Amino acid sequence: MSVGWMDGYSTLITGGGTGIGRAVAERFLAEGASVTVFGRRQEQLDEVVNAAAQPERVHTVVGDVRDSDRLHTAVTETVERFGKLDTLVANAGVWDYQRPLTRLAAKELDATFNELFSINVKGYLLSAEAAWQELVKTRGSIVMTLSNASFYVNGGGPLYTASKHACLGLMKELAYELAPKVRVNGVACGGMNTDLRGPESLDLAERSISASFAKKGPATPPPLIPLHDSSTDPRDFTASYVLLAARDQSGPITGQAISVDGGIGVRGFARAAGGDDL
């Protein structure tokens, strides 16, 4: 259900062509915002435009979040197209498919650390650097896609978990540095059925997390979380992004993360992964 909380807003979403990024773009549009979607594949961005009831409120920019020039272009074009920038959603990321340290050779570890952190962490920082001056003008906000792995173990391997912990720290630091003009918050999502991919350095760039969901059948044990039967559709994770972006609804909130993870923090995880025979 949309209530028009973002009527007239101008927004920029990185990784906006698929997954939670696309779901947030579609929700923002439903809430009255105009949206620039930034991503690496034009065909995916075009799908967002084609699905929009008012395609004139969608702008696309092809680029990689590791490229600061493309991010600055995205901000410039957003302001040229829609007149301002109210909200940045820093979202683009990759997952390590829970590859443990015990299955990473030294050279793999080195290469994958560089790739994963350059997207998941540096990409957020470069996005914020490109956008902050325009956000100051509108007393806008940044909403970062965090993860249950920003707080807990086993939401990924050591590389992904470390990157998402880093994003949590980055969110808090930027909330401090950009106050009082720009609010910075995060949404810590649990597992979602999306097209999230893995690092090229682990030959996982073409592997999609949605394939893992497709393998689950009636006999698959439920995940060890209280709300184990809750939705994994990314569209059902978008309300928190709207709340945090809408200044009339969350004006006093900054430096905070909303956990949308089915209650992992209530129960945690049941066992040590390594086992007694490690």
C-alpha cells in the first residue's frame, strides 16, 4: 500500500535494476517520487522504465559504483532531470555465497577482498561523496542497504560479513559528519529472493541467489529464525526505505538501522559452523 509519503521527491538508487534496488525504485515511484536508477546493465534499467506507470519519472544511468565519475554523472543528471536530489539509496552489492575462510586460498582471499570491498563498501562511500552536496541543499537523506550480516554471523562468509559490518560503521560515521543537514540511516535486510550475484574473482558473477531459493522444496528445513515463514519477496522489504527517506515521517532519525530480517536477533544461530572436527 502506498500513501504518498514521497510525493515530489527526487531520488537516486544504485543497483536499481534488480533485486531490492528495483523493488525500492518501484515503491518510491508508487509513493510519488521520481527515480534515477543506476546500474551496470542498460537492459535491466530499461525494464524499470517500461514497468513504470509514469515512465517520465524514471531516469537511467549506466555505470559501476566503483567509478566515481559515473556516480557524479548520475547525480548531475538527476538534478538536471528532476531539479534536485532528496534521497540517495546506496544499495549495489555482491554476496560471497558464504564462502568460509577454510575454503579460500590466499590469492583468492586477496582478490575477492579487493573486489567485494570495492563494491560493497567503497561503492557506498563514493556514492555518498557524489551526492552529499546536493543532499545538503534539500536537507535530504541517505538510506543504505545493510544486512543481517551487519550485526550477526553466518549471513555470509568472512568477506561479506566484514563488508556489511563496515557499511554499518560507515552509516554511523556519515550520520555524524553530515548532520544536521543530511540524515543517514540503513535497512538491514535478511534473506531475499533476488538476483543477487557473487564476485567475479570467485567465478560467481553468473550465480544468482534466486537459484538457491528455487531449489528449496517442502522437505527443506525452515531457517532458524522466529519468522521463518515470512516473505522473501524484496517488495515486502521496501516500507522501511520509504519511512527513512520521508523527512516528514522520520525527521529526527539518523544513524539508525532498521532490521528487516525475520527476527534473527531474537534467536541467533544454533551451532558453530566449524564443528568439533575442524
